[in-house]
Amino acid sequence: MIDRKHYGIVAFPTSQAAAAAEAVVLEASRECRLIPMPEQISAGCGLVLQTHLDDLNAVLSLLSERSISNDGCYEVRFENRKKSVEEWHD
Amino acid sequence: MTELYYFDNSATTLKKPAAVAEAVYHAIADGQLGNPARGSHSASLNALRLTEALRRKTAVLFGGPDAANVAFTANATASLNLVLKGLLTPADHIITTVTEHNAVLRPLYQLEEQGAAISFVGVDEFGTLHYPDFSRLLRPDTRAVMVNHASNVTGNAADLEWIGSFCREHGLIFIVDASQSAGVLDIDMVKQHIDVLCFTGHKSLYGPQGTGGICLGDRPLAFVPVVTGGSGFHSFDKQYPTQMPTLFEAGTQNVHGLAGLSAGLDYIGQKGLAAISLQLKELTLRFHDQIKDIPGIILYGSFASDVARAPVVSLNLEGWDSGDLSDALFMDYGIAVRPGAHCAPLIHQTFGTEKTGMVRFSFSSFNTLEEIDYAAKSLRQLAEEG
């Protein structure tokens, strides 16, 4: 189960790319979900791919192998009822 | 009720694989398919996954470079309008052919009214494209070539590889109307250098009516969105997104219909396109062989065994109007065919059949040899009775 208080997300230019990414990541037996895009992100489609933060590198490699482009990665954290979304860098 | 012998498959296939009807039924009855890309709940995501899987199948069928380059529309007419009006401008010269359907011609005529120029490649006495015309018609402002893969009147197929190479050589955009060939003839967008392929789902792909699409090739093209509206994202932008496939998919998709189309593509995959193609050619030539010597018959197109074609046989009987002949076939023999001009005015002008029209028999993989023989025998009887 992905930690709902602290996780990684990948944004995509289209929902179709998000769905294609989900299929690739699930195929690789890695946990992920498509969830609504956080309001803090202005780029991308309406859906983002939620993953374990520790899996982000592996997920990006999978997407790169299948030539699925993304609109950036973010770290999402909930603390004291506040949600922060920050660009993620390895 | 008298049995219906259906030979109007170029208009729409009447008999579909059972799995197509079941898929549409379950798409609604199971209550699991919502509006794709409109949320992260299971119903919305189920619909999104269904459409994405269908994009992948479609890209494979057409040899398209990328599933993301496949967009779904209501039919080939919608696809052609979205493409021609979204891509071409009043400054462009377009080369097309006299075999085109009004789904191509009328959008082009609208562009012509705005200033665009159109030139037409002709055909020989058998309806085969006159290929030297492509070079002859080329102008400095020529931007695109628009051809149908197979004529809906003669069934004869264009040599897409030749035309695609011509387009690449001269830097032209190559647009193909595959209404009569998708699911019948092999299409390889990469090998044939096709930039845009427009298709319908309800003919030889055996999907429900109200399905179709656009498949883009590997060269980037700048389209203006023709139909705009909700996209599910970028909701605060005034401009509609131009990413594929959203570019052509404003509003809610026909997910229930696409579930059926997906089952239609599965049917083609299981049966094999090559096997279907061979079967349809056999049916067509068997029919042709049995009717070619009927006194007074006039046949249109080339029936040489080495000519690629869609399963279409268009004909006239001397002394008959095509409407009267088709009605007699229906009333006396329960045979369903299509008379008239088939929405393809230029090829009828070429053959001089503007007034009489033609009677078109068109077959599907659900037609049997017995049905073909019955149709040929019935036509002969009518001709002999006068």
C-alpha cells in the first residue's frame, strides 16, 4: 500500500499517456495508482501516477524504456493537515 | 419475414461477431464504464483503460508508429473533416482523385471556396488511378495528397506505397481514407509513408455504428482543433489542447461503442487479416465470374486476380435504372444492395453513370459461398426475365 501521507507522483501531458504509464508500471509488478492531479501542479493532464517515493527512479526508467514522456515528478507530503507538493529530483 | 440476403457491407456490415454485441451490452449492463479521463475512480479509469487498449490494437492493425497517435471519432466522415479542416489552409494546393467519396470532396470543396486549389488524379477505363497524373499535377504550393485506399464504387485499391513514396519525395502530407479497406487490406503506415489515416469502425472492422478514428504517422503535423470543448484537463485554458489524441476527442467518447469496436478488432486478429482478405477476394471473384456473361451486364472496375481490391462489385443491366434493379432484387429475392451514386459523384461522371447510377454488391466475411451463388443466380434470372 502506498503511503497516503508521503508519496511520489508523475505528471503526463495527456490522460492517455498516464494510462499507458500505469499499464507499464503494473506490468513490471510495481505498485501505482492513477489519482487526480494536485492543484499545486499547473502542467499535465488531469491524472497523475502515484507511486512509492522510493520507486520513482525505477518508474521513470520504465517510462523512458517505453518512450512515454512525462511532465515532471513531484514529492507529495502531508504534515499537520497541510499538503506540500515539491518537484522531485533524484 | 423473408430472409434478407445482405450485400450492402460497404455501407455498413450488418452481421457482426457475437462478441461485438456482447461487448456493447456488457459495456452498459455491467455498469463499470464511466467517462474516461474525468476522474480517478474505478469507473472512469476502466473506461480510460479500455480506450487505451483499443488505441494499441488499432496502431498494431494499421502499422502505426505509436498508440498515442490514435484518436477516436464518430466515423470516417468526422475524421476526414477534422483532418482536412484542421490541417489544410486556403493557401494550399491539394491533389486528390476522382474516386473520392463526398466525405472527402465536400470538405475539400469548402476549402476551395476559401481559396484552396484542388486537382484530381483521373482513372483509366477500369477505374485504376492514372499514376502519372500525380507528377503532372504537382505545383510549388502543393501541400497534401488525399486518396482513398479503395474506391467504394469499383473496389479497386490505390497503390499506397507508390503514392506514399511520391509524397515523401516531394515533401507532401499523405492522407488516406481507409473507409473501405480497414480490416480488408493490409495497411502499414510506416512502410507506406502514410501521415494521416482516417477510418470507420462499422464497416469491415465490424464495430458498432458511431465509431471511427484517426491514426497519425511518424511526422509531426500542426493541426488546428476543429471541434473544441471539454478535455478533462487544462480546464482554465481558453485554448483547446492540441496534444494527441485529445486534439480530436473533445467531449465524451463513445466508450460503449468503442468496447464493441475493440471486440471487432479482436475478431480480425483471431481470424487473421490475410485470411479475411483472401476470403473476401474469393467471394468477389466468384460472384464476378458467375455474372460477367449475363446478357446486357455492364461491370465497373478491374477484376484481374492480381489487383488489390475491396469486396465490391458494381454493375448495371442494360435497360434498367439502378434503383429499379436494386428494388426488384429486394422485392423478388430478398437481396439488399445499394443503387445510385454512392456519394462518389466524380467516379460516376467518369463512367457516365450520373443518371442511371450503379447497383453495388459488397461482401463481408460473414457472407457464404451459397449466398454468393444465390445472388448471381437471382441477378441472372432478373436479367433474363427483363
